[in-house]
Amino acid sequence: MRIALFGDIHANLEALDAVLADAAGQGVTDYVCTGDVVGYNADPVACLEKVREMDCPTVKGNHDEDASGIHSLDAMNPIAAAALQWTRSQLSDEQRQWLRRLRMVRQVADFTVVHSTLDQPANWNYVTNRFDAMANFSYQFTQLCFNGHTHVPRVYVKTDKVNEVPAESVVIEDGAKYFINIGSVGQPRDGDWRAAYAIYDTDHKLVVIRRVEYDIATTQKKILDAGLPPILAERIAEGR
Ligand code: ZN
């Protein structure tokens, strides 16, 4: 079985469509979403409805939580807050409720999915080094766990110690645990503008990060036309 894991879509419809087309071409039969369906970019409604229609296991991201609440966004960085305020104005009550009801952690088949980290997932901590990863592994009871949140593909392996290994392609070996960040569909931050997602091949015990080109000019035009901060159109071209 080939399972696509995708997330941090952030309302980028062109990137989402390109990822789903690529996954279908790769023989993927099942889909799992690691959250942050909305926020930043200009297609929150279309992306939410597409993911909802797929009816795949989906966990909640911090932008999903912020977009579906009514709490103040003052503590946030002003650009993300402006985008979230706009996103709130686009979503219906019923769409906000769908986001609000997403769970923080899900177990799917033989793996776990979380947006940030299994160590206090509602605190939205960023995992950027092996010490952060160790905190996650303390709560990881499956061999594999997939996350997102930093928008940078990263793989941590726990044997008798925890190490980071290259993320492009990972063979799952017995006796080790894996914490795999699948990168971001709609706003990559590793310097590569192309949409990122992962395919988990359960028969071959292999996880591969794929990068997919999409019609970024259309996405950028929509961001500017919506009156969102122009920096959001610039950053997706730079992958940061
Ligand atoms: Zn995100």
C-alpha cells in the first residue's frame, strides 16, 4: 500500500492540486493530512472543502485552531495574524466547526500523526533539533510518527540514541523508531519553492519525500488580489 501524507497546505490550492495529481500518478491509494489546511494563502474555502471531501484522517494545526476560534490574535506575528483574520472572514460557521473538531493526534494503520509534536501537542512546539525530537519520542508508541509545522522536511531516528538523517528517502528498519516531518504543501521553508509531501510505501518499508512544481504565478496573483500581505506572495517563490 502507498499512503500519501500531506499537510501545511495553508490555503494554496494550486499546490494542493499538484500534490494530489502527483500522488495519484504514484499509485497512492490512501491519504492522511497533518494539518494547517488554512492560513497564509488565498484559498481557504476551496482547500478545506477539498480535504473534507477526501474524508481522510486529518489532525489539527495551529492555523486551523486560530482560524476557527474567536480569540485575539495579538500575540501572533502580524503577517500571520492578518492572514488569519482574513481567513476567519472567508469561512462559514460550519467550516470553522469542521476545523475546530479536528483531533490533535491520530493513529492510522501502524503509525501516528500529529501537527507539531506528541510532547504536549496543544503547545505547538517546533521540532528543530534532536533534543526536541527526544521529547516527542518519549510519547511515541508506534514505530513511525509523521508531523509538519516547521515546513521543513526532517527525519529523526531513535535507536539507543536519537539522530537526524537525510529526509529525501528513508528505509524503515526493525528496532528503530522514526519521527518524520513531511514538509509543507503550500509554503515550504527549506529554500525549495516546490510543494512537499511524503509517500509511505508500507510493502517496501520506505518513506520518500516528493517535490512537485505547481502554478505559483496563479497562487501569487490570488494572494495579491485578496489584499493579503504581499510578502506572502514573495515568500512562496523563495521557499521560506
Ligand atoms: Zn503551518
